Amino acid sequence: MNQGITLVCPAKLNLMLQVLSKRLDGMHEIHSHFQLINLFDEMTIQKSNASNSWISTDSPLNIENKDNIVYQAISSLRKYTQLDIHCKIHITKNIPIGGGLGGGSSNAAAALIGINTLYDLGLSVTELMNIGVKLGADVPFFIFGKNAMASGIGEVLQETDCVDSKFLIISPDIHSSTREMFAAWDESNDSDISENCMECSNSFLPLFLARNKDLQKIYEELSHLQEIKLSGTGSTMFCLYKDHGEIKKTLKKIPTKWRHFFCEPLQCSPLLEYIT
């Protein structure tokens, strides 16, 4: 009997993101273009005979056990299947946390897919997506596993072509809270900010810059060289390029304390191996 499985969890970029409205249930209607990229967390899942699941990471942040969305994913599977499912899971984090790249949602999707495989639960993609959406609006996309235009709260997905550009990913040392950013979007009555939000490819860009004044000057300097976009609710920024020569000047402008990555687009998620 297979007692363990190792999976890779891809990141995503929002090539565009528009917040349309707030629903009565407190969630937000959006329109977005999700693109998978080859930046991965790694997850090892092992069956456990213990009475509780155990989630560990190599991150210095407190995102273990009940503080991790993966713990919630296991609990949701246990409730849905009525089976006594417990796992020991370790996550090697490469995707910046709080960066708008969907790392937590990708981890949750990988946990649902991996446990479904490991325990031979036989749940369909639709079932996994229905479980996932209750964990986070981006989770269904990572289960869907293909580049997509998203609507609804992000769970209505229409497959789209993979872009043919490479990406320079710029990661400031800032944790951007999705909940706080949506609250800021709700509370904004400033017409200038509202108008700017509509004009940007990402509705959160003006709000993000307004909340991080020390970053705004650097953003403006980078924007003189490339079209700099924001992914999700931040804090990760990125630009598209074809040839490394196009971004040489941009690289020199990135503060040394910030991380950056050279990424390529993915046609589909490696997780599809386990659900197709």
C-alpha cells in the first residue's frame, strides 16, 4: 500500500484582475486572467495513524498545523468523505508568502489532489473543486490546472491559451493581506483611486501603492523601463519579456534586498498527472 506521495505546487500570475462588485455574501465578483508559471512549492504527504494531522514547512513564518490552509483542506476532505483521514505533510516553500502568487491556494489544491490519490478516494475534479472553493477562491483554479479566464469569485473558469512570453518576477519584502486589500477596495470612497482602479490592469495596484508609499518610487522607476504589473492583491510585481537583454536595465533597478525570479509560463499544472 502506498504510504506517501510528493507533489509540486505551481504559482500563478494574474495577467489582469478586475474587481467588479461585492456580493451579498461578502465575496467579490472578479474578472481575471490566470497564468501558471514554473515557480513551485514542494509537498510531501504521508498517511498517519495519529489522531490529528501534522503540517510543517521550512518557512520562518507561523504557517503550520491549524494555521495552514492545508490543515483545513484535510478537515474538509474528512468531513466530505466521512472517513478518518489524517496526514503528515511537509511543504518546502519557494513561492513568496503573501505575494499574490497563490502559494497557499496551490498548496491546498495539491493536498486535496494528493490525498484523493493516496487514499484512493475516487473523487472527481468537480467534487474537488467544490470542496476547494470553500477553502479559498483561487483553489478551484489550481485543481482545474489549466490557464484560464476566471469570473464569479474566481471559480468559474474558461480554459485559455498559454502566453508565449517569459516573466521577471519581482518580490518586495512585503506581506500583502488579501483580506485587508479587499476591505480597502470596499472602503475606498476616493474618486481618484476608484477611477485609477478601473484604468489599471489590476484593480488593486493604486491601493497597493497607496498603502506602501516607500515602494511607489521604485515602482515608478521600474515602470519607465518596462510595463510593471501587480499579481493578485500584491505584493509581487512582474513584467513580460522575450529576451534577457530587454530587462538588463530593469534588473539593475531592483533593490538588492528584494527577491526576483526568472520564470516561464506553463501549459498546464503538473498536478493534472494525478487527476486525468
